[in-house]
Amino acid sequence: MSVLVPHSLSDALAALADNPDALVLAGGTDAMVEVNSGHRKPSHVIAINRVSELRSWTYDPVTATVHIGSGVTYAELMESPVAELLPALAEASRTVGSPQIRHAGTLGGNLGTCSPAGDGLPVVSALDGVVHLASAAGERSLSVHEFMIGVKRTARQPGELITGVTLPVLTGWQGYSKVGVRNAMVIALASTCLATDLEGRNVRLALGSVGPTILRCTEAEAFAATAVSFETRSVSVADARRFGELAAAASRPIDDHRATAEYRRHAIGVLASRLLRRAFPNE
Amino acid sequence: MSESVALNEQYELHVNGEVRPVRDSWLGESLLYVLRERLGLLGSKGACEQGECGSCSVLVDDELVCSCLVLAASAVDQSIVTIEGVAPIGSPSDVQQAFVDAGAVQCGFCTPGLIMATHALLERIADPTEFEIREELSGNVCRCTGYGRIIEAVQRVAVSRRDSGQS
């Protein structure tokens, strides 16, 4: 077994070129659970949490986008000013685990693991984020919708490293809600991210924990675009309920040891309807 | 610059201000395991080994983390502080003393992690509200106390530091 701790992106990519199937270790909050339990016995580990190029975020006011390095932690995403630029991501980050987990866990790790319950992923999906990958051979970028393939499956190829994600700064309310058994330290049983784009006059809704990967609700989104008033920030109670029903209908949950499919579908309806009312608080 | 270690190769950790060699370990061992089983530092407790309980909390480069989720060999050039590094035996820190005074210790298993988390909390927020205390300590599970006296202990430290002009 070998463990490499590169301090630069070029060193990380060179190490990954030598061992394309190495375990890329970010915050360790998912991977080390598997190592500790003996479910994963890596022969090569590349720990990337000291790669400085991955540890920062930048705001580009010209394109109104934020680029988040894959090594930025949830704790950092909760801090001003990135929290004001991407409020739903800050809100989702605050629901991840505990302070201990948020100091270690990263958005890049969330993408790499690609669990349907990953708290950052509904936000990246609702914002139509772009994922950046690099290898010794070059770089490529793809939509998060193409990046997430299935349960813990992504488009990342052997030898590739997730370097970051680009998210738009939208005008309009956005938020994240999830259901679990506690207020802290909980894996989402069902989660929703709603983002309003006042300029584009649309509402985006993404669901977590109710499908093999994050789901976008195109029917509910199309309904919302006609049902709400972007000028007066209003929606009727009946239309908010209908929005929740369409979201629940778009969910594809399963029964497992955490919750039943029926409970999850119901929760999605409640959460989606509630988020729409928060975004459009007037009747 | 890149640090590399291979199987059975000795590596060094910086723990509580000392350089500690780690020998004959499997490189997949967690920092918690290495602290306890290789370095004999038994203060950090192991329970869930999946980041749920917080009883293994330590500081790595000044950040509060679960040592069970840190790959020890990846922490080679980082500063690690465990409960043993908080205060010398026999002269407890203000947080440790407040836990004793407030009756915040029962079986004591969660206490080292909670002491680490409380020190980190008060570094960040000198005068926390009860809500902030509950949120900041939410990663540390205690099955005895019901948390009331733990919160009281944190508040006592905040008040005494404020009164003595430390914050």
C-alpha cells in the first residue's frame, strides 16, 4: 500500500497518472468509513486535501459565476461572502453532519462519492453546475447532469481528478431543505433544493435521496413558471400544493432501512411546497 | 513537493508539539487507531469509527475533526492536538474544570471529545448562545447527561473568561 500527499495539482495529476485507480481521498468522511469497516482496502491512496489549487473559490462578476475548488470544505461554504453568493449551498452545507464533518468534508468529495443523499448535490443540480475534471492528459468540463450517472457512479474516468465546479449566481430566493431523524448528523431521507432565477423567470427544483441520483422536476418547474408571480413574489396556496404533488410524482424513492418509499414521496411533496412558499411568500 | 510513504515504512506525526515516529503500521490505519494503538495516547476514544459520535475529536491544523475519519499517513506534515495536549495531567484547562464543576461528566467516555469540541467552539464564538452551543456540539454524542450540564459547563467557561478579560 502507498499513500501520497501531493501539495500541488501537477503533483496530484502525476501521481494519479501513475496509479489511475488510486483511491482519491478528499475529506475522508465517506472513504474512511469504508476503510475502517474493511469494505475497502485501497492499494494506493492519493490524499488531495493539501493541494492548494483545489482549496479556494473565486467569484467572477462578469459571468456572474462562482468557481469552487473541489477541496473547499462545507465549513468554508457556510462563511461569508460565498454564503451570500450561493445561499442554498451554504444552507445545504450547514445540514451536513456535524462541525467535525464539515471541517473535513468537501463539495468535490460529495461529487466524487455521488451518493443520492449527498447534501451538496441537489444544489449543484438545481443550479445546473458544471463539473471540471483534470488528468495528466488534459482537462474537460461537463454538466453535473452528465457527471452523475447513478448510485455512487460518475463520469469520472480512471486517472481523472475532480478539480472544481462552476455555479451561477442567480437573482432570486434559493434554499435547501431535508428530512431526517435529527437536526444534526443525519443522512437525508429526502431533500430538496429550490432556486429561483428572476432574470430567466424560472424556478428550478432538484430532489435528493429519492432516486438513483439527483432528480430534476421538469413538470413541477414548468408549472411553477406559470403559476407564480415573479413581480409580486406570490403564489396561491393551491398552486403551491400542486407544485408539491408534481414534485412527489417525479420522485422515484425506494424502501430501505432508513425510510419507506411512501414516506419519502410524501416528504418531497411537503418540502417542495414549503420551499416554493418561502420563495414566493405572498398569496 | 510531495510526501510519500510506502508499506511498513516509518512515518512521523506531529502530535501535541512532539514528533512521533509511527512504525510497523498498516498505512490504511485511521489517525484514531494510530494515536491509541501505535502511540499509546488513549485519551481519544473510539466508538462508532464512522464520524457519528465525536468521541475521537482532535484538532488537525487547528480544525476540529473526527480522528477516525483521518487517514493517519496523510496527516504527516500537519499539527495534531489531542486531549492529552490540552493541559498537563493535574492542571486541567478551564473547560475541563468547568465540566467537573458543572457535573457534566458521568461515565466520561464522551468527555475528551466534548472538551476538544468546547475549546474549538469557544475559540470561534467567545460568548455562544445556547442554540450555538447545541449546534457546535451536535457532533458529540453523550448518552448519560442529557446535555443540560454540558451546556452549563460551556456557559460557565464563557462567563469566567469574559469576567477575567480573556475574551
